[in-house]
Amino acid sequence: MRKRLNVGMGDIKITDDPEVVLTALGLGSCVGVVLYEPSRRIAAMLHVVLPDSRGRDEKDKRFRFADRAIPEAIRQLQAKGANPRKLKAAIAGGAAMFNFGTASHINIGKDNAAAVREQLRLAHIPIVADDTGGDMSRTLIFELETGEVKVKRAGGQEESLANLNAPAARFLAERLLAKAA
């Protein structure tokens, strides 16, 4: 029987239990990140709240920030035997949830998504799937047993975003064919 493990705001969960389904609920401007090492079948899910921790007190919740959470998740995965050079990522969220009018340039979701992408770039981790932006919240789901990443938009159906066990080129081709059909 599958066990759902919820990843709260500013949290990191690591698992190598094939029965676990990692879930980050209510990703509005926040960004959910899946880091997966297929050969070891170990994964982390993060729920990033803000882009960076500059000027923040160390007492502030450490894993809320992309610049702290992603390196820490990589460290924790490596401590459990994952090879950081084999990690793949999938990200979702980063929506523009707060409309302050046309004169506003504040888009926390866009800033969060950009910060997550930058941290993954710095760590040399390819993003296999990216479902960010827009103005709708999402739930990010990762099934460790199958390697499947799913997204459920508010009021919508669950849809497959990627399979992190599949070679990226094959998966992208399959996804494009499915969209064309």
C-alpha cells in the first residue's frame, strides 16, 4: 500500500522507500522541487517559499529559501548514498498568485522559479520537467516506485509531467506526441 508523505512549506523530505509518494500541496508562488537519483532510487522533495536568504537571520526557517534548501537537499541525498552527478530534477509552482495591479513588478512566483533554476544550474542538475508560471496553484506528486512526476492544478485532473526513470529525450518526444494527439 502506498504511503503519502506531505512536504510542507520550507520542508525537505528524503526517501528511498518505493511505497512512498511525495506530495507538495498548494504550490502557488512557492516552487516544489523533486531531486531524483535513478540508479539508487532515492529522492528528495522540497517546498521552496522564497528565492534567497540574503539579509535573513539564521534563525529564519532554513529550508524556505532556494539558496539554502537545494544545496541542503543535495547534501542529504549524498549522505544517503546518492551520486549528485546523476541527479535529475522536476519543478512545479511559481505562479503569479498576487496581483497588485498593472504598475506592480512584484512576482514572487517568477522570482522563486528563477532562483530554483539557478541553484539547479549551479549544481549541474538537469531539469527534466518544468511546470511553472501562470496564475494557478498546483500540487506536485512524485511516485518513487515508478519515477513518475505528476501535477494537479487547482480544480483539475492529475497529469503526468515526466518519468524521471526515462531518458529525457525519449520522454520529451512522448510528451510532444501526446499533446499533438
